[in-house]
Amino acid sequence: MITNTFMVPHPPLAVHEIGKGEENKIIDSIHAYEEMAERIAEIQPDTVIVISPHATMYRDWFAVSAGDHAYGDFSRFRAGSVSFEKEYDRELTGRLSELLKEEGIPGGCAYEGDPMLDHGTMVPLYYLDQKYTDYRLVRIGLSGQSLPMHYRLGMAIQKTANELNRKAVIIASGDLAHCQKEDGPYGYRPEGPEYDEKIMKTMGNAAFNELFEYDPAFLDACMECGHRSFVIMAGCLDRRSVRAEVISHEATFGVGYGFVFFEDTGYDPGRNFLDQYEEAVRNRNQSDDPYVKLAYRAVNAWVKNRERISTEGVPEELLQEKAGVFVSIHEFNELRGCIGTILPVYPNAAEEIIRNGISACSRDPRFDPITEEELPYLEINVDVLKTPERITDKSMLDVKKYGVICSLPNGKKGLLLPDLDGVDTIEEQISIACRKGGIDPEDEDLILERFEVVRHV
């Protein structure tokens, strides 16, 4: 079973041979690493499972350590004399891979692309190995999938350890926000300190349900690297009562280093946070708006039966209106598909919604087609576009009020809707729209148009 879990950062500077004295500026973190090592040495686990953002990472696959052994060193940080050679727990990784396949979680040993240990794994082990070495290692990477899928991976890790009667600990490696000082390596953004304060409170209270509610745009803006590690770790503690202890937090160099330790104190069926979150998503995604209800019907019918519904029984307003329509689909707060028309292509808005809803769920080239299992968790918005108008200067835009169309005389065109999370400036809006259309934003022939939308949610 998993007895203890440890949320830790991974600054290479914490390694004495790399820091060469600079590590003393984060002395609270050094002491926290030493405390982690002492506690794990007392537990004497069979297996140490490290979840690292710097292990092999794929958009749609969780890489589980493959092979019998792994080697790594800090040569890229000019400390090649500090090296590691670890034996993997092949029984655990093999059974975990089988279980992931059984439960429909895309992951396993098959595509673990880099056998070299990464610094997200090695920095914690640097301290652990000073106190305890009688363990086998498992290394697990993150993916581009949803936060709930990361939590499900954690649940599978927990189940595997229990099946094998493996005494294991989890090290969830991850720095916090990277943009907390103007003179830091990534500059300053207000989201940086905000994330650190929020995540330390979430983890300090073991309020793992809150991890799902962090907005993806906020996570991008704060430049964190550990959030998904922490979600996997939380899944390893599903339905378990835990005692959380905040050890330290520092952001001396502009990057957040947070240590929180967790001890499993017994079974607690009320801490089934993924079940609770999915139920809340199902409930809140029920809309009474006729535009959205039609889009839901269109998507459901297509995904389940490859059937395009008719406009029979649709409210008259949707049959009388003619306009371009965009259908946007989100799942667990992350975009899952978005397709639309700038100007009306079909006889009425109802037909635009049906056709574009089908395309958004099945033909968006950025995503795999939506599956029937995903239908209860989809959030669908419908944007009805007003007629675009040409503008002579970008100062006539407003990212909250207007969408933008960027085009060239040769026919290249890119569009971005208004009021999108993470798009805060006119420059960002134009840049993204141009990128979608394969256009250079500095092209002297660039044509700008703006448009308003009526958003149905």
C-alpha cells in the first residue's frame, strides 16, 4: 500500500555540487529535503514512485518507466560526478501497464522514450539516497490529458500497489509558479504569487477536490510545472483519510518551492473526489438555452449513432435567424473541439448549429473524435456571429467585446472569438488569429475585421 506521499520541488540548485553555496539561499527547502529523506528512511518502503514533469511526456499517453534499470547524472548542470543507477520495480510497472489498459487509461511502458533519469526525479533522490537506498524505483511522466485523467492514473497506481502488497511512497515532484520576481529567470506576473498561495492552501488542507477547479488559462499564466504531478498524487490517495503537513515554502529566486507531506491514516469513502467532481460537472452542464440544447442533441446523436438530426421541433427563432455560428466544446475546463462559420452557409441558424456541432465533435483536426464515454462531461457553447466589419487600426479592437478576423488578399484567413480565457491583449488576439490562418502578423497586406457575438451557454 501507499503509506506516505511527498509534494516536493526539484531545483537543481539544491544539489550542493551544482549550487556551490547558492543552495544556502533556499535553506528551508534544503532542510525540507532532509526531513523527507529521514521520513522515508523510517518507513523503509519497497518501492519509491516518482512523478516528474520532466520525464517523458506525451499529449495523449502517460509514460511509465520501462526496462530493468535507469541511469542519470547532472552533467547538463556541470556536475556529472553526481550520478544515479536505479533498479526499476518491473513487477509493479508491468501490472500498472496492464491495469491502465484494462481501465481505458492511455499509458504504460510501451512508449517510454528516454531511459535517462531527469532532474525532476534526480533532485529528490539526491537527498533520499543519503539516508536510504534499499528501494526499487518507478518513474511516471505527465501528459497533455485532462486533470481528471491524471487523477485516474493515481487511482490506478494505488490499486496496483495494493494488489501487489507493495509498501510504497510517492514523491510528487514539481515546482510551483515560475514568475514571481521581476529579476527572476521568468519575470513577474501577478498569477505567480497567487498560484503559490492558493496551491499551498489547497495542499495544506488536503483539499484535493479543489485541484480540478484551477482554470487552465490561470495555470498557463502562472507558469507552474507541478500541478499535474500533484493531481496524480491526490489520485493515489483517493478514498483515504490523510494528515497533511506543510513543511516549507520559498520563492527566493522567483520560482516557488513548496513542500507538503501526507500520511495515510485510513479509509474514508467521503474522499472520492473524482466521483464528486464528475457528478458536479454532469449537473452544471445542463443548459436550458435552446441554442445550446440543440447543439447537445446534435453532438449526442452523432457520437452515439452517426446520425445527423433534423430541425423538426426546433424553436422558430432558430429557423428564422441566418448567421455564422461557432460551436465550442469543453471537457473538464479544457477545449475539446471548436468549429464554425464566419458567415451563414446553411438556410438557418439551427442547421448551422447542427452541422458545426457535428464537425466540432468529430472533425476538429486538433483533437481525436469525442467518444460516447465523454458525453456526460461536455460543456457546449454556441456563438452566433454578427456581420464582420473592416477596421483600419488594431486600436479599434477590444478582446472582451470583439472577435477578430485576420486575412490576406491571397485568401488566407484566421479567426479568433472574443472573450476567451488566456487572451488578454489585442496583440495576443491578433497573433493567435494569424497563426491559425498561417499569416505573418507583420505582413503589410494584413486585413483586420472585427465582429461581435451573442454567446449562448
